Amino acid sequence: MSEYLSRPWTKAYDAGIGASLEPYPAVTLHLQLEQTAVRHAEKVACITSGRIPLIGRLGSQLSWSQINSAAGELAAALAELGVRKGDAVALILPNCVQFIVAFYAILKAGGVVAAINPTYPPDRMVHQVNDCGARHLICLTPFYAGFKRIQSQTKVERVVATRIREYLPPLAGWLFAMLREKKSGHHIASLDAGDLWFQDLLARGKGLAFQPPSVDAARDIAIYQYTGGTTGVAKGAMATHRALVANTHAMQRWLGDERLADERLLGAIPFFHVYGMVAVLAFAASSGGCIILVPNARDIDDLVDNIVAWRPTVFLGVPALFNAVSLNPRVSSRAVDLSCLKACFSGSAPLAPSVKLRFEELSGAPLREGFGMSETPTATHGNPMGQPGKDQSIGVPFPDVECRIVSLLDERTDLPQGEAGELIMRGPNMMLGYLNLPAETDIALRDMQDGGPPWLFTGDIAHMDADGYFYIVDRKKDMALIGGFNVYPTTVEKVLASHPAVGEVGVTRMPHPQREGEEALLAGIVLRAGQSVTPAELVQFQAERLAPYEVARRFAFLSELPKTAVGKTLRRELLAAARQNIVIA
């Protein structure tokens, strides 16, 4: 273990960042908000906006003081409804003011946040709500009727509903109510008996005496973050306040900006995903930065509009999002100026060099790749900000994060630099385990009998170079066996993504149709607008850049790839989506 014990990556840190950031702030997440509300009381916390025909985009703003006050009022009301310390409260909300207020209100009440992807089908929603034991749920009106249909299958006693227009600028809110609310599924004539409106609950909380419960930052759980969106049944990763506070503190130091309160973060990554929740929401609330709220990042025109109107300085995204922005006609033609961006970060999926290069050319801003997991909410690695970094690398471990690459065979022996094995790690931002899943917890968190805390087995195949930079090769579960060789779909994806006709690509393994017991590669291709390419041309393109056994020879040309809410390709669904369109070269 000596190669990793020496932590060679610390030599790559920017000036002023030491090998350790201990001691970390011994505070809760909601105390971070309260401190920001004092230090930066009048600083703009978030901007909610809408486009008005003939007028343009209008925005409304709330300060950190206003956010903190609203969270306190809602916490008092939740406590009156029966929310007690340790109780989970479920959220079905996009990126909006209500999410921010509810998130911190639940924590102030001593509760645990269980954020749910609003696009989940009913069975997955039922599973998560039941798994966390939530008795109270807060949702946006478009999701109210859908949840009410399954509520009887859960323990939820009361639903709190809120309208997206509640925090829009007055004119935008009025026009939305008159012209779009019914057509877009946002209208609710009335709530069922016992359910409440968000604004009524806030009003009730104003008049209540509220004594916040004592919360131990090191022991008490702040979030149940459900993972498994790309691998199967969702597991609730339990994270303490200390784990999340440690991560926000590390990210602040990593950014190295002494004026973090002046930064404007593009809030496009969903807050119900740990990436958006910690790296955008909690980061801004701890530093005093401003969040430009983007409720639906799939609406690229709206996202670009927000960039034009509010000039964000920090953009945290995923490769699919940076790719979509780059391909937007207004951006690719340079009609939109992206020079406001100072720092951009990509995570959650491998960043293809072609996507990185294209976005950096259009924006002029460095696009740094990093790595994190729901089990380490959220970041563990990053390319240093003050250096060029290394292409296709997730960067180096953050201070106090220990990493090793171990053999896939015995899951214990350390492998030398450059050799691929499973990435394992531990640090101050690790989860406690998976809710209600002791066996799964024991698989993920293992005591290696070295006198330290358990190691998290990530399930990612990676290697480390001589400078301590790490490279993700692929997920263990995605690795294909082709002709006796291990083949990693991510490697093939990066090559195909660099073809000028390819807009997006996802590669997965499939049973070989002619050779029983063997596997083949399938590439799902989304072409760029106005482009065409034949399967034979794609095979030739790969053959010049890959080993023969790595070349995908089965293709499906699709209008879109199946993805998670944050843009990860769902490889297990790609085969089903492509089955009727497979072309063999």
C-alpha cells in the first residue's frame, strides 16, 4: 500500500491547499445557512425568472436572510405537524425556491431530507418513500395528482403542495396562471382533505414559537440520498451533517476564490441529485453565492436564456449538458457570449475530450473534470484550478481523501501505478451506510484491518498515474468480455464521440447473437443536426484508434439516448431502446 500511502497527489495541489483541511467546521448544514444569513444578509441567494413575450426575461430575487427566515417559519410549521428529530420528509421538487426553503426547514426541524426524482415511475417512487419512512411530503403541483394515486401504498399522511409561479416575478406569475398553468398540468382546483398549501404553511409558521432540536453534526443524518439510478434498485445512502459540511468546505478551498460570495452559480443540475444538492445548493448557502435557478435543464434554450440574462460565473454540469449547450445553435454560432463563465466543472459521467475542447473553445473558460458519488456526498476528486489539469482524468483526491487501486481478483492487493483495478477510498465525507440494507452496506464499506475507518468500494475501475492523477476506466458492471479481452464501453464512447457527425453516443454490451456465451458491443448513436454517417465509416473510424476487439460493429441510430435526470446514459436501457434498430457493419 506504500504507493498510495505516500499520497503522491498532494504534490499537484494548488498553492495554499495542504494535505489536510482538518479541523473541519463542527457545524450543521442549517447552521451554515444561518451564518451566511448574518454575514451576507442582503446578498442575493437565488434568482427565479421567466421569459415574457415582447419584454424579455424578468427575474425575482430573494436574499439569504429571506431564505433563512422562510426556512425557520416552515421548520416551525413542520414541527407543529409532527415532524420530529430523525423523521424523513420527502421532496418531489425541481430546482426552485421551494426546494431551497424546504431543504433547510427540514434540517432545522431535525429531520432528514429524502429528495425524489420527480420523473420516477410510481413503483420507484413508492419504494423510496416507504424505504425512508416519510410521513410528510412536499411536491410541486404537477406531481400532486400522480402521488395521490399511490399515496395509499405509502406511509405518507399529509402532502404539502406548491405552485411554481409563487416565486416568479409578478407579471410572469400572472401570465403563467392565466395562459399556461392549466395547459402545462400545473393547475390544481383544490387539495384533498388534510393536505396543505406551501404558502399557508409558511404563514402558519410565522406565529409559532419554535425551539429547534439539538443536532449532532458528526452523528445525525442530514440526507437519505438514493443511488442506483443506472444500476438497479435505488439504495438510500445515509450522510451526516458533518460529511456534507466537510465537502462544502473542501470545495470552497478547491475553488480558491476569496470572493465566493460574489460568484453566480448556474443552478441547472437537479437539486434532488446529490451533485446539485451539495455542489450547488449547499455550496452556495455556505459561501453566500447566488444561484440562478433553472427548473428544467433539458430545456436548453431556457438554460441559454438564463446565461444571457444573469451572466453566471460558475457552471457545474455533466458531459451531456455541456455537449447540449455547445450544440445549441445560438451558442455554436457564437451569437451568445459565454465569456461570463470563469470556472466550469463536469462530473457524474466521463467527459469526452471532444466535448471538453468544444465547450472550452466556445466559452473561453476552463472545463475541469471531477468525480464524486452519492455515497461520498458529493466530490472526492478534481483537477486543480490553478493548473492545466489532465485530459480524461478525474483529477486528484481532495485533501484528507485516501485512495487505492486494488485487484479485481482478490479485492485487497494494491496495484502499481498505471494498472487498472477497483477504486476504493475513505475520507471525511463518507456515508454511514445504506438505509435498511446492512448486507449492501457490508459490501460497500469494508474494514481492511489497517486500523482506520472502513474503505468504500466504489465499483469503478480506475488507475493512477505517476503524478497521483486518477482515471476512471469504467464501471465494473459495465465491463464487456470480447474474445477473452476486457473491453470498457467508456473507452469506445470517447472515440465515437470524437467523430464529427456524432452528437451523442452510448455503448453497452449485449449477448452475441451468433456466438453463445460471448458478448458484443452495441453503440447507440445520435447524429448532429444535418450530419450523416454509415456504420462502415464508424467501424473504420474506430479501427484507426482502438484495438480490433474494442471496435463496436453494431449500431442503432436514435433520436435520443435513455438517460437519468442528470444526463448519465442508462446502459441497461440502451439495448431495449435500440433493439428494433440495430444495424450490423
